[in-house]
Amino acid sequence: MGRGQGRLARWGASGVLVGPPAVILGVMVAAPLATLVWYTLTPDVTSPAAGSLSWENISHIFSTPLYLRQLGKTLLTALIAAAATVLLAWPGGWALSRLSPRRRNLVLSLVIVPYLTSYLLLIYSMFVLLSEGGPLFSGLDALGIVGSHDALLYHPVATVLVLIYESLPIALFVLYSTSEQIESDLLIAAGSLGARPRSRFRHIVLPLSSNGLFTAFVLVFVPMCGAFVEPQVLGGPKGLLLGNTINDQLTTISAPHFAASLSILLLIGIFLVVALLYGLQALARRATHA
């Protein structure tokens, strides 16, 4: 068999293995996205223009400041929660990568425990923790730090806390994997050549961790943007996000076409934020190598 035929055979084998998952992913991504676009361009049945292509949904979004404010609030809340999650998970991931295998497996097993329970249970456990008279505020009240009637329920901070709590294991696993690839011998060698801890962090740890940090951030940021149960339970009326409005359009108002328009708006906002962060990461990488 010639070299060209061998290459074709390898490509064919790869196509057989990769083809079915690629088709499934393509259908699962392309079909819902195409449906969202179609729904966005067709008004709901209550509209006089129902059934025909129209910009009615889009014009309604941009003519009503509420939806754009909610988009900004949603992206800002997700940015704060994702950044806090990554900052909390990074030192933990680094420490995990330096543990002995036995201790590391024990800690990783404990980290994965929240995934053995439902998200609804996690949300309501945080509800009890942050409520007036709950374990947290009862303890703080006993220490004289807060008042007996203080609580964090029905406040945007409560939404941020529960989003961090839910997403921390994901970021921790990603950053543990990233930190494990940074060899201790590299840091020891840099130290033996006179590099101080700050210099080692800036020129070795940070550049080698940048891809993991970006990946962890995106993996937790995107689901946070679509959160609606957490703000509904913990955020209160002032803490509702765009996901709550989309849910109301589907379940209460029965306006699926307008809900699709809001979903496209949220998707575009997420894409722009991720693209901006990717650009900033590329600029930082160039500055580091310059």
C-alpha cells in the first residue's frame, strides 16, 4: 500500500470514529440555534404579524430599557461570581497538585460530593445557611458580629454566593489539572538561579496557568449567565436576572418567540464577553513573551 493510500485509510478510520459524535453534536447545537433564530424572527401568535418574518421581537427588546439593563446585570453578576470562583479555586488546585496521591484522592473525593446531590438541594441548603436564624448568622450573632435579625437572603450577594458554591468544584478540577502540569523542578531551578518567588510566579506559574484560568472561567461563566433558579430563590425581586425573564416568558406569559429573542440576546452578550476575554488573554501573552 502506498503512502497516499495509507494516509487515506487513516483519514477514513478517523472519520468513522469521529463522525458519529460530530454529527450528534452538530445536530444538538445547530438545530436548537436555528430554532432560536427562526423564533426570534417570527412574532408570537398574539401579534398581528404572527407567522411572517418580522423584526418585532428585536425592536421590542431595544425599545424597552429593562431587557438591556437585565442583560448588563446578568453579565456583571456572572463575571463577579466567575472571577471569585476562579480566584478561590486556583490556590486550592495548586495545593492539590502538590499533595501526595493518597491525600489528593481523598480531597478530590470530598470535592465531588456536591455533585452527588441535586442542584435544588444545594440551593435550598444555601437558603437555610443565609437565612435569619440560620447556622451562619446564629453563630455570627453569638460572636456579636451581626445583629439577631441580619440575613443575606433576597439580596444579589446571596445569588453570587450560591453560584460560587455550585461552580467551585468545576474550577477546582480544571485548575488542579493545570497546576499538576507545572513541574516543581522548574520552580526549584528558577529559584537556584536567583529568581524570587514573585518573579517565579510572574514568569513561570502565571503564563503556564493562563490557559487553565481562561478555561475554568469560561466553564463557570457561561452556565452562570443562564441561572434563573438561584436568583428566584435567593436573589429576591431586586436580584432577578435575564434568565428569570426568559423563564417567565415561557411559563407565565406563554411567549416562546420573544423568549427566544431574549435568549439570542443573552447568547450574543456571552459571546462578546468571552471574545473580549480571549483577546485580553492573547495581548497579555504577547506582553509576557515580549
